[in-house]
Amino acid sequence: SRVLFVGTTGAGKTSLLRQIIGSDPEEDRFPSTSTAKTTIADTEVVLADGEYRAVVTFAPRFAVHSNVLECVLNACAAVWDGEDATRVADRLLNHPDKRFRMGYILCNWGPTKDDTGSEDDWSFGDEAETAAAEEDAAVQENRARNQAVLESYVARIRRACEQGIARVSAGLGEDIRAKVGRERDEALDVLLWELEDDNDVGELVQDIVDEMLARFDFVEAGELRRRGDGWPDVWIFSSEDRDEFIREVRWFSSNYAPDFGRLLTPLVDGIRVAGPLYPTFTVDRPRLVLLDGQGLGHTPDSASSVTTHVTRRFGSADVILLVDSAQQPMQAAPLSVLRVVAASGNYDKLAVAFTHFDMVKGHNLPTPEA
């Protein structure tokens, strides 16, 4: 049976998926969860006997190139606003829709703190082993190199932006930095149009893409297949050892902060894993295919409507599982799911799972029974 998980970002879809596949929240921590819009790629988990298998597909080069360009232009806007290097780097490393986070691949700006006491479920594997790795000289050297690369990117962005401001000002015959209000916003639009076709910006975007491509050199396990132009197409891996399997798949699905600079998660388009990933709360071994993906509301266009990326999967699913938090009334996105399911004639497939019941409270609910 194919079960399609649908719901808003943060409703608990991935946490529910963990329960069904028997993923230990302390040891496995797979798939990754946190409060920061974690699931960005389509994930398919096949519960089946035999060895553990995984197939990971990657976004095409042109899509990555487009995302990097948007991040660079967003960083240029930060320079225009007079932000410091930290804010410029933050704009560069985090796409506005929080789907493409280059910091996972290139490393975050400044020191990375390992807050193992945080409630955010970022880590995986043995904490002691991770702590030892943090002290490794090679890790520190690599992190210093990544920081130097990021500093060079910020310097190039600042230089390209200043040159663009000078060109636009010369073309208009006035200093655009002196504009205020709506005229200043219009001047920024003109500046970004100018920078979009700037050679220096184009070279910077290509250098960033090449830097991300070099991270695939860290992938040692499994088989990495590339396209004709050298861009990664698919990664295939199998193992009879569950711990080894999860340890290798983590590079493509994790959001563990101390490993920023090596994670390939933002480049992943889809993950399919198969194996004896059965629930631990029952002796039954259900034959299920669990389909998880980006939550509704992750991007503005999905906050109050259901995208075709979701609706076109309704036909192939045996169960459409709407996961929603019981903490709050049902919002626009899950209500849209109900309407679309009914309108498409798939209402007989619909099931609803409410999460966070332990956090439901109110003055009109004086007791747990109420």
C-alpha cells in the first residue's frame, strides 16, 4: 500500500514516518527533523525484507545555478542595505524560501556550535564520536578553509555590487544611493537587473557551483553516477548493516550543524530507501510504501493551496494521509487538501492523523479527559 503523507510544515509528518519505520530518535535520527523546515526533497521509504538499499537523485545543474544566482543577488541586496559581512553571508547561504541552504554544503559563516542539548533534532549517530571528530585537526583545517572561501565570496559580492551601483548611477546621471522611499526600492530593482547580467557575478556563481560540485569528492561509499557534463545524476548504495546504511545516507538527508561544509542535502531532488524498516511497536511487518515530501506552507505559493506536485500523486496513492497538528485549528493549507481530495474524487483514500495531542491546552479544557 502506498501512503502519501500530506500536511503543513512542522505538523509532524516526518516524525510520524519515523515511528512507522522504527527509527530511533536518539540513535538513528533518520529522516532528519527540526523546527526549521527540514524536509525539502521527496522521500520514499519501502518496507521490505532483504538488505538496505538507497537511491538518491540530484537536482539538475541549471536549477542549482539558478538558485545560486538568486542567493548572490539576495546578498547584493544586503550590501545595498548597508549590512555587515555576517548578514551578507547569511543572505548568500540561505535562499529566501528556506529550501536551498548553501551553508549545508559550503559551511556556515563563523564558528559552528554543537549544541547537543538543543531540542532541535539535528544530530545523528554517536555523540561521543562526533565530539572527537570536532577536535580533529583536519576538520578544523577544512573549516578554516571554508571560512576563507566564504570571506572571498562576500568580498567579491561587495565589489560587484559597488561597481554595479557606480554604473547605474553613471547611466542615470545621479547617485542612486541618495534615493529614499519608493525610489530607493526602484533603484534596487534596476541594480539587481544590472548585476544579473554582470560578468563578475556570473563568474562568482560558477565558482560557487564548482565548489559545491567538489563536495562530491567526499562521497566514498556506494556508486555515484554522473551525467555527460560531469554533474552528479544518481547515487546508489546497499548494505546489510543498518547502522552503516544510515551513516552513509545521512550525507544526503541530514541537517546536522557540525557537519556543515560536507552535507549534500540541498542538492538532493529525491531519496528512495528500502529495507526491513518495520515499526517496533508491533510484531506485524506491514508491506508499505511511505511517501513524504516538502510541507505545505514551506513556500508562499503553498500556504493556502495544494501544488500540482502533490495533487498529481493522489492517483497513484492508496492512502492520502493528512497529518495536522492538534495544537491549533485546521489552517488554510490542510483545508485546501480536504477540498482538493474531495473534488478529485479521492475522498475514499483519505485518512487524517492529528499530532501534538500532548500539547493541546486551554481554559476550556481543564482536564486531560476534556
